[in-house]
Amino acid sequence: MKSFLVITLILTSFLLFAQEEDKLVDARDGQEYKIITLDIPLVGGVSVSRTWMSENLNYAADGSYCYTNEPAYCKKYGRLYTYASAREACPEGWRIPTYKDWNTLALKYGGMANAADELILGGTSGMNLLLGGFGDPGEVFKNIAISGNYWETETQNENTSGLITIQSDTEIVYHGLIGAFHRNSVRCIKEYEIDGE
């Protein structure tokens, strides 16, 4: 009986620890986010490990908004951020992804031309990207449940920033540039060591 209790305690401790590894608690406001670590095979028989939030960021930073300024949308889809706000919004040790990060993620699921179905909510990746729409500088909000629009770090000039878009009717993961004052969703990636860059 005593050994059964010891084994039960060890197993319970292990499960609690494992659960802690699958979430991030933002020390700034106490919000919890599910996270996922993916091993991504690359060409030549090597792979990289990347840890992503599997929920949209919902930290109330300056320059962030709820869709149509309705808090219920923030609860489901997270907040929408200007690019400047997005750059500062991720918790310590996390950041907004580069285009390379998004492209590497898509590689695991067939590349940018084919990965959207696996990256959206319910897809096999566990990333659960949401179709949270976007806002424009005039505070007009569009495309809720139609498109998910996520910041990435590419810039052409101080007024434009990189954007990753998924849509409800296509497998393509789109990449482009958009005005930095638009409001888009944020998925944070855990910082990792970059060699040779």
C-alpha cells in the first residue's frame, strides 16, 4: 500500500510538471496561454525545435484593440495590435516571429502553398490559428471568421510591416506587407539561439 502511494505521488508530480510545460503564464497580467513545441525536419536530415503559443496574444498593451472594440472578441480571438504595439507585447523571453519562423513552421505541413488547413483551429499541428479579422487605421474592423492576419518582423520601411494571412477557403498561407498602423493578431514564438546570423 505504501509503495502504491509513493508511485501515485510521483506520477501525480510528473503529470503536474508536464502540464506546466504546456502552458505559459504571463507574469504581467496572470493570463495563461497554451504553448506547443514542434520538431521541424529540414533538408539534409536535420531538424529544429520551436516553441509557439497555440493561442492568440491577449495582453492589453497600448495600441491594441478588441475587434469592433467589443471585449467578447478579445476573449475568443485575442487582441489586435498595431505593429509597434506588437513588437512590445510578447512576454519576456518571447517575440513576434520572423518570416523565416513562419516559413519554417509551414514546411512541416507541406509549405506555404499547402499548410493553412493544418495550422488553423482543428488542424493537426496544434497551432490553432484563429480567423480573427483585422482593423484598419480608421478603426474599421473586417473579416472576422474569414481571415486570420498575423504580424511578422519583415519591414520595407518604417510605415510597412510583414503580414501572414490565412483564410477560411484556401490552404495557402499568404505572406505580404501592410501598413504598420493596421491592427492584426499576434502569435509569440519563444526566443531561441540563432547561430551565424
